[in-house]
Amino acid sequence: MRQPVYLEFDRTAISQLVRQQLDQGPLRSDLGPVRCTGLREPRFELFRPLLPDLCRERQLPTRLTFFFEKCYRPEYKKTSGFGGTMSKAENIDTEIEKKKESQGMTGPIDGPIIISEDEASGRNYTHRGGGRLPGGRRYGFFDKTRGIGFSATMSVYSRERNNPRHKHDFDQVRFFPKGGENYGREVLGPGDCIYIPENCPYGPTFTAEGCDENVRINLQFPGPSRREYLHSYDIMRATDELSKIAKLENGYYRFPNGKNKDSYEAIVEHLTGKPVDYPPKRYSNYVVMHSNNHNWVQLEDRPGVSVKHLGYFNDVGPNIKLIKLDPGAIVPMNQVGFQQVRFVLEGAIIYEGRKYDAVSSMYFPANQTYPAIASESGAVLFLVQIAWTDKKPLPFCVI
């Protein structure tokens, strides 16, 4: 592993330059991580400081990502799960340097799979602009040969996050465990969940006032029309290629000919050579679910297992639920004819003899037996189910 590059910056001289660059988002560095000392400014977990004079003086490239080892406020330190946006600096450095990817991202997925937070990819990319903080994770789940395209991620955004109104040709489900995010005038906070159907405009979205960050679980997958969902790698590649011919600004690509295009629409056209084919609308608006106002319902055939039924949409899903396991509870092995993704939000589970804490994620393919899940100390899981490619309707409650 390459050793970090240490730079000593004068605190007074750099602070003004830092402030000017805070809203520009992170850039990759081909040098590996850079740790800065001499700074005591708050909020500077990760930023893109285009410090040309200082970098030229040290004969270093200007495209650098800076990590602060002792320059962030104590409350940003992260222990596990949703404890904050910052992991320890050395852990972040390892993630970025290795650029490791989980099996959920690379495949093959020939059976049930579970990815712990540590095993998930820490790669940070965006086609909407800046505002992402360290701590995000990409779990998967992709296997094109088997028809699996189900993006499961955890994202952490700063106060600089600001997303314009837009739409997609796929379905989305988001759950907010920490912080807050504005959807227009409505603020979604801890425990809130949102279903955004295909071809349904939403936004602008931005981190809520008074929140230094917002953390959300993101699920993206083919909607009822079953448009193909693009792999994250393809989106990354298109983003890099488009950055050479256009400027990404506030969720739009600004082209030299003066034309502006929504970033996702530009990416799809770049990859396919065709405009986005939006399916007919099934919903005029997104649906917000306030899980804290739902009651836990004890499952009769699952001692110690309770569920919150948040929403069942379309005949093919998504079917969205929270599952609570009391200490010692077991969800037995099963086999179902639909796909499901589960996130461990609180506590820990035992899966095939191994303990998995928050925030771990699992994908269970259709028509394959998945193992039993137990919890010694109790756990809460977030569950989303959608039909397989045969589009058979989902049962209301099969865990």
C-alpha cells in the first residue's frame, strides 16, 4: 500500500482558498490519499481544493483528494453503522487506495449473497455534482448474465448537496436513518422512507437546514415497465467521458454549443446513442412513508419477529417493510419466487455462522433457497421485494 503524502499547510493562508472550493465536490488523486495538518477549520472532512499555487510550489498535481486526520470536529468521528460521516482516516485511506469492489458489484451472483459494510466498495462518484462525504458504500447487486440489476447503496451528503428536479426511467426506494433531506418543501428525517416511481419527477432535493449531513439507504431497480437498469460501472465510465467534453454543474451537463442536458439523460444518450425512453406514468407523485408512525405487527408463524408494512406498490412491487428481530429470534430458511434486498439498520444478525452488524446488505435471488437469519441481541432490517423477470405478483407478507 502506498504511503500517504503529508503536506503542511499554513492555516491562515489556506482557509480562504478552502472556503471558495467547498461546494465543488471531491476529485480522485493518482497519488493516493493526502493528509493535511495545520488546519483547524470545521466541516472539512472531504473537499476538492484546487490549490494550484500551493501544489505547483510542491510540484504536485492539483487534482487531489484531501483527508483530514485531526482537523475535523469530534462529533464527526464514526464508530460503526450510522454513527457519523467519518471513518478513521486510515480506514478511509485503505478503502480509496484498494478501490476494492464487493462480489455484489462484480458478480457472479449465483445464490444468496451478503455484504458487510467493511466489504462494500467505498468508491465515491456522482453524476449530479458535489456534496458527497466519506462513509458511503456501494453493495451491488449486478449480474447481467442472470438478469440481475439492483443497485443498493448507502450515501452520505453534506450541506452542499443540492439536486435539481429530475426523473428516471427506473424505480427508487430510499430510507433515511440519520440527518434530513428536503424534497421540495417537505423534510424527510430519521425513519422516513420514500418510493419514487419510474417517470416521476422529484426535487429539488438538498440537505435539510440544521443538518451537517444526511445519510440515506438507496435502492434503484427496474420499474414495472422493466427498462434495463444501467450498471454503476457504465455510469462511471460515461461520467468520465462526458467530463472531457462538457461541464457538470448543478445536475446538468453544460456543452460547448450552449446546450444543457440533465446529467442522467446525457449519460443514457452517451451510452446508448438514444434519448431516454420514459415509460407511461403510473403515479403522478412520489410516496412518503413515515415508519415511526407505523405499528410493529407480530408475525404469527415467526416467534420474536415483527414487521412494519410500509407500502406495497404495483403488482410487481416494490413491497417495502421493516423487520424487527427480538433477541434470540430466528427467521428460518426459505425460497421464494421474487427478489429481495435487506439492510441491517440496527443491531446485528447471524448469517451462516457469521455476525453482521449495521450497515450490512444482502440480496436473495428469486427461486433460490436463502439461509436462516438469527439475532442474539436483536436487530432491525429494512426490506424491499420486487418481482422476478416473469413479473409474477408478489405475496403481501413473506419474510
